[in-house]
Amino acid sequence: MTKRILIILVLGLIAVGVGLVGMADRLVAGLLHVGYGAPVPWALWVVFYIYFIGLSAGAFLISSLIYVFGFQRFEAAGRLAVFTALVSLIAALIFIAVDLGRMERAFLPFLRPNFTSPLAWIIWLYTAYFILLLAESWFLMRRDFARGKQAGGLKGTLYRILALGTKEDSDVARARDLKVVRVLGAIGVPLAIAFHGGTGAVFAVTVARAYWYSGLFPIMFLVSALASGGALLTALVAFALRNGYARHRDLVIGLGQLLALLIFVDALMEIAEVLVSLYGTAPAHFIPIQEQLFGPNWYIFWFLGVGCALGLPLLILVTVGRKSGLWTGLAALVSAIGFVGIRWNIVLPGFAVEELPGIGRSFLEPHWAYGLYVPSPMEWAVSLFAIGLALIIFALGYTVLPLEKREA
Amino acid sequence: MPENALLRMQADLKRALGKPVAERHWGMVIDLKKCVGCNSCTVACKVENNTPPGVTYHVVLEEEIGRYPNVTRRFLPRPCLQCEHPPCTRVCPVNATYRRADGIVVIDYDVCIGCRYCLAACPYGARSFDFGEFYTAEQTPHLAEYDLNPNFEYGREWRRHPANRNASPIGNARKCTFCLHRLEKGMLPACITTCIGGARFFGDLNDADSLVAQQAASPRVMRLKEELGTEPSVSYLL
């Protein structure tokens, strides 16, 4: 295990340790200690859920550039991309599971789905996508499992299990497998667009919330997913792979330039949304924007969103990033973290406007108060737990699985 | 002597209960000229359904208009509007919430997974979620009686207890049911009988002879957010 991966593992273990208290409370007291209520029914965990599902879709779609559209330049990052997509998906699913009022009923959308609900569609689509990711990962790595199972110890045993009976490892066999990967990737592209556009549709179809009710929303979701997933992938290649930004300089810079384009498009959409909504007099449209830009949480928009996710990385990528793998990696890392702010500002401003005038003053009770939402300590703890778990899975997977392409 | 509106509505109710369920359309009309903003209806609903903190089916919106000395206040009681085209039922991933044939939008506490999509989708903020709160503070050793009393929504006995937070309706979406459990016993909803101003009317909108259908035909009538096409079953007289 390299030192960097060890750091990721230790961070993950600390996060899980700290978060365990929150998780215990979640299991015993249910949603009692969350900071949100009926007026703000979706909050921090939903923000993290759409963040991670976006990372997954983005990383996967970039992997499809390699395996479906033949972008040879990015090939060294292929398996890492698919694996990142898998771990991000798991994190997203953990977040949405803890957010359910009745976690133990999470299987019901499979038994009695209501397909007029975008939420039902995407649950089914995620499941299909999960299976596809597992299959694609297996076809990418099974020859390495076959080759490595002779080795002794734990790794050998694990590889023998994961090989699922694969015996042969040859260039011909690998080429055949890549054809299967190509088919899976090709199925995965519309699938990823469907589930992530569908996640956007979950918000977009609500006539009740003018901030969300727009055909633009599913598109914004896809663009943000590609940008954030691309950012994470670039940062992982630069800093998680052995000597990443030095050994894979061309790859990192190439990913960085793609990222710059994606960030640019995302920024354009943000600008359009902000300017158009601020223009008119309709409170349902300008209040959510006004709150984001000038309200108590202004720093989420300006610092995390405009600064970290979009502005600073774009600036670096189009200047020093064009020649430097290190700078590209740093810009990508900052961007990946900043996108949490972008995702926050997708969910929370939807609840900035009272459904009916005066409803905020009509009643006051715990979990039924209109006004500023602040995540409770329990929410943060559970979030740490889920993120820590993802870091641990990533670190262990990275150590054990053959994610770096076999050197010829 | 003018007829007593409550007695008339009770007779209307009895007649409607004699019809097949699918032929009824439960509806409400609220006369805003008569509403004085006392919130008795809000309290009656709380008591009838024994809703915990955080779960509030009925509210009265209050708006102050004009400029001194020409100021006034107006009040708008808001139960669930029991829409004919509910945005909430469309988005439930498991069909836990659905519109009955008689127009009432209900929630099946045995199915609801607590995703709260319906809360986000309601244009009127009419839905609540049971977070497992109790009126008695967490650290107090003994809970008050009103925390432990059951409620009888949907004709079943629902009990809540802090030791059992994994039992419905905790963790479920909850909403006004037009006091369905009372209707089935021939009683009008609690908010209707309690109103001190006689401002509220209830009955079968499909029955041309019912008081509520006659009130709903007034030229003073309006419905909230008509432009959304939800077709509420609750209308207001301005």
C-alpha cells in the first residue's frame, strides 16, 4: 500500500470513527435529531447524495470516452474511472438510505414501483447501472485475476475468488474482453444519461418549486456531473496513482483540458440561471437566487461554488495547467471539493420561498419552522461516516485490485 | 327559524354515505368574510388527530394589508386541499399516497418509505413528516398523557412511543385526511364543527342538494394556485 493510499485509508477510518456516534443515533432515534423539518424536507444528505451520484455518472461517462469512443490518450485512467464510479455510487446510495424515514422499506420501490414518479425510475436505473458497473469492472480485470491467483497469501485467494473460473490470460483474451467492455460501456452511456438526467428530473417536475421547475435542470445535472466527476478523476490520477502527475503527465493534462471545457459550460449555465432569475419581479424566481448570492449562506455560492468549483480551477487550467500535471491535479482537487457547494445550491434554494404567503408565521413547532436551515451535528456525523466508508472502500480496493493498466 | 348549517351538513353527510364511494366527492368551502382568524380549527385538528410536534395538518395564514390608518388583517385557513390532480401522489415512488375514489388523498402508513418527495412536491405546503417528536422534553422521565394517547386516522389505532421509533407513523409523511375516520361514522370533520364563525362548509360536491355544492357555486369563489391545474377540492369565498 503506498503512503498516499494509506493516508486515504486512515482519513476514512477516522471519519468512520467520528461518524459512528451519529450513525448510532440515526439507528436508535431515527430522524429525530436532524436539523431539517417539513418546510425543508431535503437537506444535507440529499446534497451529498446528488454530489456523489454526479461524481459516479461523470467518472463513468469519462470512462466511456476510453472504452466506447476510443480516446486512447486517457486509457491509463480507464479502470480507475470505472472503480471511482462504483465507489461514488455506493456512497450515494448510503446517503439516500439514511435519509429515508423508514430505511427498512428501501426495497419497496422494487416490489411496488409507481412509474409516474421520477424517483421510482431512477431507483431502477441505478440498480441496472450498479450491475453494469460490476460487470464492466470484472471484464476489465478478470484476466489479471486469472494471472494473479497463483500468487500466495490473501491476495491470491481473493483473485481466485474474483476470477470466477477465468483461467486464460492472453492478449487475444484481453482483446475479446475489451469488446464486451465496449458493449457494456455503450449500454452504460444512455443509462448514465438516463439516471442522472432522471435525478435532475426528480427536482425539475415539481410545479411547486419554481426554482427547480425547468427543462434546464436535467441538463444542468448532467453538465455538473461530468465536471465534478471529471475533476475527481483528474485529481485521483494525479495524486492517487503512483507518481501520478509525473508519470501520467499527458493524461492528467489531457483530462484537465477536458475539465476546463466542462467547467466552462457549467459556468455558462450558472450565469444564465442567475441573470435570468434576478431580472424579473417574480419572487418565486428571484428569491432563491437572491438568497444564494446575498443571504446568510452567501459563502457557499461565492467561495465554494464560484471560487473553488468553477473560477479558480478554470483560471489555473487555462494558464499554468496546460503545461503542468501538478497544477492541473491541484485545480481538479479544489474543483471536486467545491462542487459540494454547487450541489448544495441545487437543493436548498428550492425551499427558500414559502409555498403560500404567511405560512412561515402561521405555526411554529420543532421540525416545522420556516427559515434558515443549519445541519445538525448528527447530520454531519452521519455524513462523515458515509464519506469515511467510501474512502476506506476506495483505499482497500485500490490496494487490492489491479486498477493500473498492466505495463506491456 | 333559519336552518342550522351544521345540522344541514350532517344530513347531507348521511345522504352521501348512502351512495357508493366512487360517486362521492368530498369537498370544502371556506367563507373568508366570516373567518376571524381564531385558529380554533387549527387546534381542533391537532386535538382530533393528536398530531405530535412537527406534524401540522391545518394552518391559518394571516396577512396584514394596507397602510395605517387603513389597515386590516385577513385570514385564510388551509387544510389539505385534496386536489383532483395531486402533484404529491404522482411522485410517490411506492404508491403509498394515492387519491381515493371519493376524492380524499390518503397515505398508507404501512407502505410509506419516508422519502419526503411528496412534501417537496406539494404547492401548498400541506404535508408534514413525523420526525418522532414528543411534546414532553426528551430528558423528562414520564411522558404526558397527550403524548401517549392514540390517534384514529384511517379508522385504525396508532400509538407512538419514544422507545419505538421504528413504528409508523413515525418516519412517514402525514397529512390532513378530511377526518375520514369521522366521516365513516357520520361525523363532520373537526375543523368544520368547531368553527365559531360558521365559516366552513363540508359535504359531497357531487350532490347538487348539498350545502357545500351550493356554496361552491357562489360568484365569490376562488381556489389557491388555480394556474397549476391541481383542481383543489377546497375553495374559498372572498
